[in-house]
Amino acid sequence: MDTAVELVKAGRRPSVAAVADQAGVSRATAYRYFPGQDLMLSEATIRAAGGPPDGLPPAGSAAAGPEGVAAAITRQAGQFSLDHEDRLRTALRLSLDPQSGYQRPGRRGRPLPGIAR
């Protein structure tokens, strides 16, 4: 997955086989986790956008309270949804089809600065 994320960040749309080859894992292993390119790219795109939200209010400012942080996260999530609509629709379609076997793994992001978990 790390290799797929790197390639997506570089603006590429690699196949499952190409990612397996570059990552040095067998194609059989890669296809076991990601039976198709759409599935792999959906997850890689979501992971590629990870990290703390852009535009968080500066620490100590009046806007740095919970409302300001929530507003920044909401803006980033909305923009991400617009920027990656095709991937998100694919992930949703696959997750709603019981025959696809698609299950997005749970993941936790890094803690946001100044916010306790």
C-alpha cells in the first residue's frame, strides 16, 4: 500500500501488478488484498490525502478553539470529497456490493496538534 500511495501522490494510476512489482511482493499477494485496480486506487487515494488538515487556526488564536478546528476539518473533508469524487464513489459502490468482498480496513490518523485523543 505504501508503494501505491507514493505512486498516487506522484499523479500515476498504477495497476495492481505494477505496484506489486515495484514493491517487491508477489502479484498473487497483491491481488489477494486488492483484486482490482479500482479498489487499490480508492484506498491509496484516501491514504495519500492523510495527515493533519490544512488551514488549522494558529495555536493560541481565538479561532483555535474546537469550533475553529472543526470548521477547518470540515472544509478539508469537503474539498477532499470534491477532488476525489470518482474514487470515493468507487469505494462506496464496492462497499455496498456484497459480492465484491470489499472491506476498507480501519485506520487511525496521526493526532492533530493540540487535540488529545
